[in-house]
Amino acid sequence: MFLIKYEILHICKQSGARLGRLTTPSGVFETPMFMPVGTQATVKSLTPEEVKEISEGLILANTYHLWLQPGEAVIKTHGNVKKFMKWDGALLTDSGGFQVFSLSKIRKITEEGVYFRHHKSGEQLFMSPEDSIRIQETIGADIIMSFDECPPPYESYDYQKQSLERTIRWAKRGKNALTTDQALFGIVQGGLNKDLREKAVKALVEIDFPGYSIGGLSVGETKEEMYDMTRFLNNILPKDKPRYLMGVGAPEDLIENVINGVDMFDCVLPTRNARHGTALTTLGKIQIKNKQYEFDLTPLDPNLETLISKYSKSYIRHLFKAEEMLGQRILTIQNLAYLKHLMSEIRKAIKEDRLLDFKEEFYRKTNYPKHEY
């Protein structure tokens, strides 16, 4: 029996998008939703109290990074990562599999698992599907991920096929290794090959998971290729289970992929962009370091009331030019608050059967890029 439950509340008559309810041991959430990334048991620059106010209450942590620092022993001493970081919301962990992709120059993939070099010290490391599950059990997230390989999107078909078949075998091993009632999701890989993606869905549904993640997108392919694949998967993924598109968080991508049947999203984009001076607002992107904002006394986002609404663009620009960390904090709050607002508006539009109208208005009123597909 799974300790999470997913229910479809409404299907938008205009777009076919899903409004759902995800029930977890640590909270109940309406979907579609965006989940901020707290890689190392922290959403960079923010306290858990601030994150609670500007998120839905479900965040991510990274298995690979927490395994290395602080390590399993320290986490066990606290009980789990939520107690460690004083987070009273829900938590999802990735499996460490993405590091198989991102650390490709310092790893070796075998059937038994992956040999790594520590990305800082160079120390030899190894992670198997069983190791990934054990570490995620120690971390104590509500929702955890199968260990997988995320190949580059333009790898050869033969490589993608071999990688997918191994990922499916790893998914079986991971499920067999699970000793807790955490919700373990299977991850659909297969690159840009629809036949491999369909093979992945069939195999993972046969293993039976409480939810399904879509991996291997937003890793170098075009927006059109991403949207085409999620539209394809929308027709073959189980209708009664949540779908989680991993690593996607640009505002335009959220809207397009919600239309393609996705329920859950995460991405470092809003927090990373914030640290580099890019604000996401209801009017579009703003690069706050630009000189045009030097004497601008208006708030960052006139349509959104947040923790940081009282600060002027001029002041925030000054903070960045002076290299004061408060500027990064302010934009991080803005960007996460905006994505929470955007997802709330998307859910409202689904309820009212007007998501396509909302999408048209979104592109008309903002400078977010539109991609035809």
C-alpha cells in the first residue's frame, strides 16, 4: 500500500490539463505544482520559514550531495533531513542518478552501479540502486526516486536503448531494496526516441510505482523536442498516478507542460537566476543589474504582494552592484513567490476551463519566450 494518494479533481475542457490533489504523509497539495530545490538541505539563502511562505510546502533535496555532506551518520543522528534542517513540510529526493549525467567526466557506469570521483576531492566513490534507496531511506523524504542513468539527449540510439534497459533493471532492484513506506517513483528515460520512452512506460507500469517521473529532458534538447515528448507521454502514462517532470522550471515551460499532462515540477532555475540578478515577474524577466533601473523607484513586481514588495528596483540594483547578499535573497524570494503565484493561476484557469486563454494572455503580457510546436 502506498502512503501517497493522487486524485484527479478536474480536466480542463479547453486544454485537457489536469487539476489534481496529491496527499502525502506531510501534507496535501493541489497540482500542478512547482517544487523549489533545496539541494543540500537548504534552499539557497533562505530560511525554512521563508521557504514555507513562498512555496506550496513540498521541496527537494539531493541524495548525492547529502550522502557526501553531511553524510548518513550525521543525518541519522538528527533522525532525518527534515528534522536536521527544521523543515515541517513535505520532501522529495532525487536518486543521485542525475549526477551520472552531470559528472560524466569523472564516473564509470557498470551493471552493478556507478563508480564516481568526488567532484571536489577526487576520492573514489560507488553508488548502486540499493545504495541510493538506502541513502534516501536515511534522508527520510516522503517521495523518493529510482536510481537511473540520464543520458545526453543526442546519444546514439543503441546507447540510449542499452542505458534504458539497465535503468529498468535498476528500478526493479531499487523497489526490491525498499524497506520503508516512502513513495518510490519510477523514472521514464529513453532520450528523444518515442519507442524507447513507450518501452520505459510499459516496463515501469508493470513494476508498479505510485508515481512516474519524466527524466532526460531539459538537458540540452530544444524546447520543441521537450514539448513534443511530454505531449507523447501524456497519452501513455497512467492517468491515475502523478507525473513529475524533473528539472524544468522556466515559466513558459511550466504552462506548456501542464497542458501536456504534467503534475509536478522542480528546477534550480529560479534560485540560480536570482543569484545572477534575473528576476521572474508577472510582467516577464528583469535583469536587475541593468543601468535602466538605477533610478527606478518602482517595486520589482507591481502585481504581486510578497515579503520583498517594498524594495525598489533601484535599491535592489544597488545591492547587486555592491555585491551585498541581500540582493540575492530578495530576488530568490521574488522568483519562488512568482512561480507559486503562476502555478496558482494555472490551477485556477484549469478549474475554469480556460487554460489556453490564460496561456495566450501570459505570452501577450510578458516577455517570456514563446515556442511553437
